Amino acid sequence: MKRIPVTILTGFLGAGKTTLLNQIIAENPAKKLVVIENEFGEIGVDKALVVGLDAKIFELSNGCICCNLNEDLLKVLSQLIENEETIDHLIIETTGMADPGPVALNFITDEQVQQYFNLNAIVTLVDAQFVEQQLEQQDEAVKQIALADIILINKIDKVEQYQLDVVKNIVAKINDQANVYHTAFGKVNEINLLNINAFDASEVLKSSLVKAKKNFSTGQFTLANQSVHNSSYLLSKPKHQTVHSHSFSFTAPVDFMRFEMWVNMMLNINPDSIYRMKGILNVADFDKKLIFQSVYNQHVAVSGGDWADGELRESSLVIIGKNLNRDMLASGLHQVMVN
């Protein structure tokens, strides 16, 4: 049975999610799209446009699906399955005030949901004009960027180049693993947002984290290069600077039982601080690559295929979170290596 791909579209109030959604619908007239919309205080999808393009829209108007995968959302998902209609893609547009993590979490770890749905990507829109203020005032805006696979810096037509450079720098400090694109009016030409497959093992293998340049090494442990520098335009020290992406690469094989114990300990100690982890593990006594991913306190590991002949068996891991001590993370990873 072919699973239905799911794209979570998020971004703070006014970032341009609805405009982008209308663009996606207009550009895919041959696809059978289903939209779950959950917005407060913003204009919804143009119903005439949706109907005209033979898409279905479900509005969850009372309550935020991003707090829990609540009964309303489950009912919609169940209805889609029971109707046995051909569906090419499901798009969930979250409220601008929402943390998308709990929604993504259920598509990653809930076995019943996974039988029918496959998470394509978390796409986050960033308002180039107002993102600095939003990040200062709302933790949810930080999490939207931190959890993203694709970040669209929107409304670039309304800012000067130096302002765009500042926004790019801020976004990269929070999440330097996401692919970032610049847009105006939600128009994206470079990629097909419905075909990202960011959570597939093959895409993780091809992601930038495994190609990270290295500039410091101690024995078998290597710290990935920090490519982002402080901008001369950043004169203050906003609180969102406490959210960072930490990348690690090392060749020593991993004892997976110790690794899992360490991950569980980290997630229990820092339940609100670690937003996302993903990477490739070189596991001792296991002849395949292991793809590891987590969102908040839930994680999964799946086979990523064989190591090629002559290929360096190397683990690469990225950890995105708030107030994380890099030295402590490095020390913990040292403890799970097989010497």
C-alpha cells in the first residue's frame, strides 16, 4: 500500500503561509490534494480556488492541532483512510502561533498513522521584515525554524540586502541543516515542496550534515565546521541565540545500546531543550548504515543500506536545541563509542 505523503506548512502569523499554499495548489492542478487548515486570525484558503482545483479542505477551527494530535485531526485522517479515495498529497497548514513538533512527531513515531501516511517535510516560512521581533517575543517562532527541513525567507522584496543578510545569519544560527530559499509572494521555483522526502533514509544520507567540512579533530572524534559568523549588524544579544545546531562526525563505531541509553537520558534531562536530532550511525557489529531521527522526546532508527566497498564508515549527527552545552554533548558521544 502506497502511503500518503504529508507536508507540514508552518510559519509565524503573517509570514505568507496561505499565499504559499495557494501557489502550491495552483501549480499542481493534476494532483489530488487534501488540505487541513488550522489558523486563527488569518484569512483562510480561497475556497473557490480550492474547489476549482478539485482539492478538499478541512478546517479545524476550535483548538490548535499543534498542541496534540487531537481528536479533530484524527477524525480527518480516519475519514481520508475510510473513504479509500486516491490522494496524492496531504498538506497541514498550522496556526501561526503553533509549534509544529507534536504534529510531526506523530507522523514519525505513531505506528498506526505511519501505516497510511509518510512525512514529506516541515516547511517553515520566515517573514524577512519582522522575524527578529517575532523571535524575540515568541518561542514558537524559534521552534518553527529549528524543526524545519525547508526554510523559505519570504517577502524579500520588502527588505534591503543588508537586512536579508541579517535574517539569513539568524536563521542559520538556529538551524544550519535546513535548505534555505528566498521568496517573494511565496513563489518557489528552485524546488518541488511536495517532493522533499526529508525523513526518508536516502535523503538523510544525501543531506548536508554528512558532507560537513571538519576543522578540528581529537583522535577519532571530529567537530564539524561552524560556518556561520556573527554579523556586524547584530548589535544586541537576543534570547533566540541560545538555540543552535551542533554537528558532530566521528569514525569510531557506536555501541547502539549505549547510544540509545545516552539519547534517552538526554531527552529526559532536557525534555524542552532538544528539538531535533538526525544523522547516520556507524554501529558496531552491524554491517549497514543506521539512520537515526528524533523530534523532541521520541526517536526512531532505520536501516540506511549497506556501506559501499572502501567507503569510510563514519557517524554524522546533528543536534538542534536550546541552551545545549556542546562539550557535554561531545563527552556523551565519546562514552558511546567502541574503542
